[in-house]
Amino acid sequence: MRVTDTSDLWWKTAVFYNLDVETYLDWNDDGVGDLEGLAHRLDHLAELGVTCLWLAPFYPSPQRDNGYDISDYYGVDPRYGHLGDFVEVVRTARDRGMRVIVDLVVNHTSDQHPWFRAARSSPDSRFREFYQWRDDVPADQPANMFPDVEDGVWSYDDEAGQYYRHSFYSHQPDLATDRQAVRDEIAKVIGFWLQLGIDGFRVDAVPHLIATDDGAEHEFLQALRGYVSRRSGGGMMLGEVNLPYDEMVPFFGADDGDELTMQFDFVANQALYLSLARQDAGPLRAALAARPALARGNQWGNFVRNHDELTLDQLSDDERDEVFEAFAPLESQRIHGRGIVRRLPPMLDGDPRRIRMVYSLMFSTPGAPVLFYGEEIGMGENPAVRGRGAVRTPMQWTDEAGGGFSRAPADDLTAPLAVEGWAPEHVNVSRQRHETDSLLRFVQGLARHYRASPEIGWGELTLLESGHDCVLAHAVSSSTGTLVAVHNFAPDGRSVDLDLAPLGLDLGDGVRLTDLLGERTTPDEASAAGRHRVELEGYGHRWLRVLRPDEKRLV
């Protein structure tokens, strides 16, 4: 399946925004967010510059794992509304210029799913083969993804009289995705949601899609991609693959990119936090230097935080301890021995310079930016909430009781609000909409400049010498132009002499670098020798558009 028509590659330059309907806006004031509430906030997302909305699971579920324990793939949890409300969200999003993708969670179901209930009830049920069973536990079973919660990946079911496999929680039995009957059902699920107007899927836990060691997961991904492509020429698949680069790349598929369309860049994300802890750009520079080239139809998803813990499992033990010491010194701020349950602003002590530098870096790194709800206003977590739920507090719209999320009593809210300096009276959308220098306005500006700079999504990365360990300087170039970005990880200022020679520009013919973020006037010409001096304050960041003498591009 070779991609040749670039007009369908909308994801290359999309601005993604992930939210959970449950915690976004409660329209009927029962304490739980709903689809009707989301529909009333799509204008906020459009104004922010979002072009693709990614919805976390909203399907019927016992809600023991934030909705990732699905009990019906074809419905909407009644707490959020119904299918008519979902279709209205998709239609309204389209009217606002946004596409919609949803979670595809097919590694496992809830143990309350009718398939599993039928499977455990009788060995003769046709659904028995939908799951993985055995009479005993193998001596060499793999580690569970939650080793501090589960003893392994096999649990005994009294009703079935056998052990069943679960890579995650024991209430999430793994599907037997190597069997055609299961794949046929998954194909129907994909077709159903595409028929309702969505533009693709965020694919959960990709390395765990199939329990084999013979590469069968790639054949399965090719089949999934085939289902999507046959039903929707512009449909895409954004995969969660937390592995080193050399193990991630095969999940894009062969040279024609016939598996995942996009993948989150977990390697650069974890290196970012090590760089922040050290105030040294070196770890992130090394990660970006090692980034593999992708097929034209593929893309990286750049992110700062997501709905799970901030996983650090690709760092060494010593490196992880450095990040823990800097950003999660309390044991309660850590989880599973590998992650942090905090949002970025509290980790950076609320320093607006440092927070803005990080988001500037995310938007200017080659790929597509992925925002987690509330990041645009600098929301914090609630440390009183155990585990990953600490970062899943309700969206903060106003300084009212309930944060404008709901008028229900506090005890009826689906999750408690953030507290202390991060509570709604301090951090909310309404206030920041009226402040010209707010984080909300800053992120809006980043999204606007990103969308006006297609080379970030399409171009090639060049790492530039800055002369300072704490400074990351990079350029992205394509046929549409060249953007140079410079970011300072240190709290004190730097004067950086950038060597632009690796960009191959004719620097002796009036080439200029103009500041896009507008914080300074920079009509400076690059020298014929390829040098350009950039002044950076502590945690400073610059986006510099390369302009040739005859170029008439808006900046």
C-alpha cells in the first residue's frame, strides 16, 4: 500500500489534542463529563489551533482502568451520552476544521465484555477461542506491565476452570488476535467507527497486540492498516510503541509504510526529561541525532505528557534516578518503578520561562505535536489521587466552584480537581483568554506558527553547533523553506554563535533570519561565513525563519 497522494497525508502537519470526555465538560451537571459538553467546547479547540481531536475511550466500561477496560466496542458509555451525541461531536468538529480519531484497544477487553463472559461459561462456546487459556502457568511467563500490582500474566478463572492471559490488569483478559474470528470482529469495529465519520485510530499498546515472538504482530498490523485504508483513504493509525528506535521502526512497516502511520516518539520524550534534569541539551540532542528517517507517509508524534505515567523505562537506572530526584523526589510521585505521576508545570516549579521553552521545543521538533488536555493552560495534578489518576483531573474552565467543569457538588465529581497553586482559582481558561501574555495565548501562537511552517512536518532535521552544552539548536528544511530553532536548557543567558553552513545556504547573498515568535526584532543578516549570533536569556527559545532576498513569505 504505497502512499503517493500527499493531499491525504493530513497527519504530517496536524496539531493533535487528546482529551477524556469524562473529565472535559459536564453539560448536565451530574458530575461526569459528557459528549454534549465536549461539543460546546470545540470552539475552544479550534481557536487554540487544534486540527485533530483524539478521544480517549468513551465506550461502555466498568471504568476500572480509565475506560481502557471495554465492555462494548460498538457503543457509548451512557454516562457520556449516546451515539447520536458522538456523531454530533464529529460533525461539529468537521465544521470547525478538525478531524477526529478514537482509541482502538484490541489487545484486551474487560472481563465484563459479553465475549469473555460467554468464553468463561463453557469450553464449547465459540467465544472460548477469542481469549488465551491454559491449564497451568508456564515457568517462564513474561513480566506483567504492572509488576507492582499483578504477579504475572496468567490468572485462574474459577468459572472457566483454566488460566487466562492478561498482559495488563487481571480484569483485562488478552484477546487471541492471532485467530481469524477475532480479527474479523476487530475489522467490524474499525468499519463501524469509520462509517460514523472518524479519521483514524490511536492504537493502544501496539507491542502487546499479539502474544507471539515470531513477528506476527507486523502481519496483524498490516491487516489492521488494510481494514482502515479500504474503508477510508485518508484514515490513519497513531501507535503507542514505547521501544528503542531500532525496535520502533519496524512497526511503521516496510518501505511503503504499510503498518502504523504515526508513532509517539517515546525515546525523545524521555531524553527531554533527562536534559531538563541536567540542564544539558546533550541527551535530547543525542536522541534526535539517532532518530531514523521515515517513509514519506509516516510521521513522529511529539509530546510532553500523556494520560499515563511519564514513563522513563528507556533510561538507565542512574539516569532514571536523576530524573526522579529532580522532578519526583517523593515516592508517592512515582509509579511502577519506572514512571512519574505529575504534570509538567509542577515538576518545573511553575517557572513560566522553562514551561514555555519546553512547549516551544515540542512544536518546533520535526513531527506533529500532541497536546494533552489542560496543557494549554498549565494545569497541575492532584497528588491526593493515587496513581495515574493524579493527572486526570477535570478540565479547569473558570475560577468557579467545580472549575467550570460541573455545577455538581464536589463529592459527585467524577474526579477531584487540582489543588493548591494549581486549583481553578489560579489556573483556568477564562482568565487566560483575557491575558495577552498567558500560557494559553503562547500555545495558540505556537500552533499558529507551526501550521504556517509546513517544513516542521515535512522537512529534514539538521542539528547545528551552538557552542554551549545547554543549548539545542536545530533546523528543519524542505522545499517550503527552512526554520532554525534554538532552545536554552539553562537558567542563565547565552550568546550563541550559530554555524549555518550545514544548511547549504548561499549566505553571502542577503540571507536573513527573522524571529517568528515576535519577542525580539531580528532583521539580522547571516554572515557570508555562515555565522549568526543569537542572544538567549535563561530558558530562552527562538524560532528563526530563513529568508532569502527574493522571498515574500509572511512571518
